[in-house]
Amino acid sequence: MIIKALIPAYNEEKTIGDIIDVLNSISLIDEVIVVDDGSQDNTYREADKRKTRIYKLDVNKGKGAALQKGISEIETDIIVLLDGDLIGLNKQHIYKLINPLISDEADMTIGVFKNGRGLTDLAQIVSPKLSGQRAIKMSELLKVKNLADRGFGVEVALNKHFKDNKRVKKVDLKNLTHVMKEEKIGFIKGVKARSKMYLDILKTIFSNITDK
């Protein structure tokens, strides 16, 4: 069984290296792939210091486009999707995501932050299915169409595809959190970015996501 990890990243120079290091320390992970979504910082350089396959988009095209680029380049049985701004990632988090798929108890897992930071924990209590930390059987992921157009609505697209599938499992990722948008780029720009994210989510909620 082949397992690969995909990280879409935009201006994540402070966190991307630690995430790759954890993934590379896990023998079950066959390869780590990073898609640099037009970053303006040293994200590419930090990833390139480590054992990873990297693709760089010329301009920032959004999370959906970055994921679609990576998915189109990967052959695997299971794919682990991780955000590039995680803080506190460890091996156990990855095992919790992939083990239910290895044992064929699930087709997709969704990782939910727990005991990380108050604000990020609260956000995932309110909307746990919007988590970007997942493991998915590639055969199912390939059925989800037009991810490149979904922006920050990719998690909703995945949820809609799996809505009638009972083999979806939520797992707690203890002591894991991420850098919030307002922390990355300042309050005003962060609020604008968050508003764009919610708009992408709403667009995806009211759209079709799987070809019949």
C-alpha cells in the first residue's frame, strides 16, 4: 500500500519545515509533496532543504488549485492532506489519520484539533468538518471534480462527496493547532482573507461537486 502526503502552502516559511520533518520521519509515508501556491516568502526554499517533491505555482491561485496540481501529479493508494501552517504536528497525529484507512475501517478521516489553542479548538468544535487535516483513499478523491475552482471550499466539496458514505471517521488531533490568518497577515487583511474563505465555502455548498 502506497501512502503519500500533500501540503498546499502559501507563505508558510515558518511552519512548513517542521511539518515535512515529521512526515519524513514516518516510514509509512512514501513521499511528501508540497505545492507552493505562489508564495512571496521562503516557503519554497524551506521545503527544498528537505526530502520532498515540490511544485511552485507562478501566482497565488488558491487552495483548491494547489491541491488539484498535487493530486494530478501523484499516484498513491492513500493521500494525507495537511495544511502548511500547522503547529505541534507529531507522528501520532499522522497515525490517527491513516490507520483507519490502512485497516479499511474508513474511506476518509477528518482530523479535529483538540487541546491546542482556545480559538482554533473552538472553530473546529463549531465546524469540525472544515478541517484541512485528512487522509483519503485516492480512488475516492479522484471522483471529486473541479477542486481547482473551489478555493477554500475544498473541504466542503469533499464532505459533499462523502455525505452518504458511512465510512468517514473523525479523529482527535490533540495539542495541534495552526497559525490563524489574522496572525499571519494582520487583523484587517486577515479578516478580508477569512471573508473570502467563507465565500468560497458558501459557493461550494450550493454547487455540484461530482460528475455523474
